[in-house]
Amino acid sequence: MAEAVQVREAREGDLEGLVAIYNDVLATSTAIFSHVPVTLAERTQWWRARASQGYPVLVARDARGVLGYASFGDFRAWPGYRFTVEHSVHVRLGCRGRGVGTVLLTELLARAAALGKHVMIGGVDADNAASIRFHERLGFEQVARLREVGYKFERWLDLVLLQRRL
């Protein structure tokens, strides 16, 4: 599937697809430690904020529309962290496990390096073995496990932090 996928900067017309993917992931998994769906207006504001910071919002598309998206933002607000970013990658149900996430994250890594970033962080639910393996295949290493820092679906969640030097 990854061969037929076009990866590019998100455009305003892509944002409905991003909202649909985000809200589906939100409702059906612990990949996002929240329970509050986003609106198109909120996601538009988020997209514009990323653009104003010079940070990419990438989409993977094919003839069916948006298959997934990826972005990164500041890891922490203090100046000493300015060379470190934290990313997110989400892929539409039915398109997962087919290389879409790999294509997106590979491009995101290149974009971060081109911006002079030094480290990329990923935060993953500790029970999400597939996502942890996905990150490790792309050169990320587990560096921390934060116990019971999230709460969703009536249970406590551990967060695994993974990092990759760029």
C-alpha cells in the first residue's frame, strides 16, 4: 500500500480527514490520553499554529482520501529543549499495518533533521506493543516508563517514552 501513497503537507481541505482519524483513534484506543473529541475548527487552529511555528503537518493520501497524518511540536516549552520535538502519527482504521505510518514517520524524521532538531520523542501507551515495535523498527529506543500517568477507559495507563537522535 505504501507505494501508492502520496505524502505532502496538509492543506485545509485535508483537515476533515484528520479530524475523522483523530476522533476514531480517540474513541477506540489508548493511543491518545484524552476522551474529548476535536472539532474541525479546533483542528484548523492546531494546524495553523503548527504552520506558524514552521512545523510540518503531513498527510498520507491516495484516491480514497487521507489515510493518515503525522506532525511534531515542541517537547517542552523551555529554551533548553528547543532541539527536541515530540511527534504523533495516526493512521485510519483499515489502513494500519500497511506501511502508511512508516512512510509518514520517515518523512517526519527527515523534516525534523532539516529544521536542525536533535532528538525526536514518542509517547506510547505501554500496552501498545505494536506501536512500540513500530518505533523501534525506525530506530527509536525505549528510555522511560512512567507508571499510571494516564487514565482512560476506567483504568490507569503507563506511558513509554521512546527517543531517536536525528
